[in-house]
Amino acid sequence: MTIIADKDRQTIQEMLDTQLAEEVELLLFTRPRSRIYVPGRKECQTCDETRELLEELVGLSDKLSLQTHDLATEPEAAAGFNVTEVPTVLVRAGRKEPDIATHGDQQSAATPPTVRFVGLPGGYEFSTLLADLVDLSKGETGLSEATREAVRAVDRPVHIQVFVTPT
Amino acid sequence: MAMENPLIVADVVEANEFQDLSERYRVMSVPKTVINDHVEFVGAQSEQMVLEAVQKAAASA
């Protein structure tokens, strides 16, 4: 059983073929279902489905790649990317250098991904994810030049959270 | 906007899956946008309005 409907698969693949320029990397932070029952442990309801969805998606284009990290076994990676919930999908334009370089006590990350999806990116959100992948790939956002200048002038951390539902 | 400035992080949060977050931010209808726990608005807004919200949130960061 696939998650992306067969009729959509071709459309998406063609869209990606024509629209994607540079490579885009997707990082998935997930927590696999525990094989034993652990009382009180909250299972991630959508982790498996998210992983399958993303695997199908990156299979549709050579320019997309997926890295999967387990929140439980890689807490440092999660902390490095400020990931606290699962599933979280981070997207960024592809980079050749390693993710995290350690210099003694300090950790520096090569341009941490700043566009993230928390929870299964299903329904309408999937279109948003695709649009983001294309924008990142092209390095263009479609914002006006004035807005872009103003945004680049922001010099303090800003955390935008948009709450959505798939329908 | 997150793509234009590495200081800006944008999360799309699935409200049904993360009830505790939805409750924390009193999400009654979607889309609801919360910036730096400080500025919020519901529904789609113009580019200019979102920019102003980001600037306002940054000013109190």
C-alpha cells in the first residue's frame, strides 16, 4: 500500500522534474514504534506514515534526499536542530558538507534548516511541502523585493508557528 | 520568510496531532499563526501584514 495515490504520483513526479533546480534535503526526526509495551510512553501515531510518505516522495526525484534520525537514539542531533516533537520534517537546500561540525565544546551547524513540518504533512500540507521544496530548490521565494530586504534586516530570532489541519 | 533569513524559523504544526501545543496557543480555528509566543493572527494575511508581525515579534525578542 502506498501513501501517495497512484494517480497523483505521476503528476507530482512531472512537477518535480520540471520545477526542481538544486538539490533539496529532507531530514526526518522520528521515533519508531516500540516493540514492547512501555506504560506511559506516548507512541508517535504518525511517525511510520510520515516516513513512508517521505520515502515515496524522495523516490520520485533524484534531486530529493531523505535523512532519517531517531529522536531517542540521537538526542544530540535533535537538540542541534531544536527538534522536540515527532515527527518533524526539516527541509533545506542540499549541502555537501557535513551537518554538524564539532569544535571542542562548540557545535556549529551548516545552515540549520529553518522550514519545518511538525506532524504528518498530509492533505493540504503536502502541497505546501511540495511548494516549499520547489522554492528552496530554486532559491526563490516569490516575496516582493521590499519584503525580502525587510526580512533580511531582521536581526533577532523569530519563531513562526503556523497551526494547520490537513483538510 | 524563513528561507530569506536564517534567524527566522517557520514551523507548520499539525494541530490535531499536537493537542498540547494547540491548547497552549489556544488554537480554535486554523490556520493560526503564532510568532515568538508574542504575536498571533488567524487566517491568511497579506505579505505586508505578515512582515509587520514578524518585525513586531522580533522587536520584542
